[in-house]
Amino acid sequence: MTNLKNGQNGASERVLPACSTHHHHRPGSSIGNLHRRGFLAGLATVALSGCVATPEPARVIAAQAPEPEPVLPAMYRAMPSERFPIPAVDIKRLEPQLWRQVVDYPTDERVGTLIVDTPAKYLYLVREGGKAMRYGIGVGRDGFSWSGRAIIAYKREWPTWTPPAEMIERQPELAPYSAANGGMPPGLDNPLGARALYIFQDGRDTLYRVHGTNQAWSIGRAVSSGCIRLLNQDVIDLYGRVPDGTPIRVIPDPSTAIAA
């Protein structure tokens, strides 16, 4: 690694490795001084080139800003003027596609018909021009889903809930709300919510309802005992749009449907 070079005056110059810390020269010689200056300059170069270890700079981790609160649509605000004041919808529990909205919906059903798409968890109110008002719904869980064609025989605001005898057999704790006992009084805790639309088929009560709920988390799921639930704000909107006698078609979910 040592090379000798002869200068014009015959003096010998030894070139040292870049990172060496040893010096070989005659004391007091100018050649030695040149080597010392060259060595110090070399150290500066080495420091810049990475031969000298430097501490790793501290990593700066930016704090993540909290997600902004979703903007509450006016249609899902609180309704304090209702007989039982209705709180605002917790829209963090409700996917945006389940919000009430007008959508394209070409169909052969006549305008004004209600169509319940059980598998997709939507209720459509057919409008003119291939459009429909679409509502997100909760539907009956396994074994309690009804389907078929019927009509909305009548409607009720803040209805009384009377569980059928079959339900009371399965859930004896509901006996205090039987027909003989007058049912459950209306209110926010009533399973039918703010409005109920009663489904009849061939003049007979099917015992299935389109009704309201405050449980935003249940919309888009199969949770109820066969009935079709909408947010209270949505069922109030629907209630004002459909008259008695409105036709309704419930499309079955193959995994949960029972005979009409």
C-alpha cells in the first residue's frame, strides 16, 4: 500500500492510506509537515465521506390528527317536536349508502309501490322516471323473514306494540305486553318506534310491519323478528308519502325466506 515518488529535488514522498493514523517522516523536514497537513485534510474528507460514525438522527413521527366528525345531514337531526322527542341519528353507526336518497331504479312495478329488497337491506318507494326513494332497512333474522305481495292496510303514529302469541311462547318475558294486557304503550323504547305500516295479504293481517327504530346500528342487518325496520326519521318520511292501500312487494332472501 506504500508508494514512493521521486520529486524534482530527489526527495522521497510516502503516500499514506486515507484513514491511517501513523506518520513516517524525518523530524523537522518540510516533507513531514506537508504530510501532516495532508493527513489533517484527509481526516476532514473522511469525516464527510462516512468513515467516521455519526449518530442516527432522531425519527420524527408526526402525530395523526383525529378523524373529523361526519357532518349530520339535516334529515337525520333530532325531532324535538314529536310526541316523544326523537334524538339525532348517530350516523357514525350508519354507512352512507344506507342513508335515505333518490336513486335510479328502473322497474315494471307501478309508481307508488313499495319494494323491500331483503338481501340488499333496502326499501324502495317507486317514483316516476325510473327513480325511487331508497331507505336503508333492518330485516328479519334467520327463520323470521316473510316475503310476498301484499298491501299497507293502514298506518299508525306512535303505535302500541302487541307481540303475537307465538312470540310470547318463545319469549315469556313479553307476556305483560300481550293483547289481553293492552300491549306496550308507545314511546322511544317501543319496538315499533315512531310510525308503523301494517301489512295485510288477502285481507288478513300478516303480523309483519314496516316500522321505526332508534337503533342505527341495526340498519343494514338481519336482526328483527321478521318486521322491516327503518330509522325513525326515515319511517316518518315514508309515512307521509304512502297512503293506505299502497302495494308492497317483499323480495325474499333465499337464506332466510319462509313461505308467504
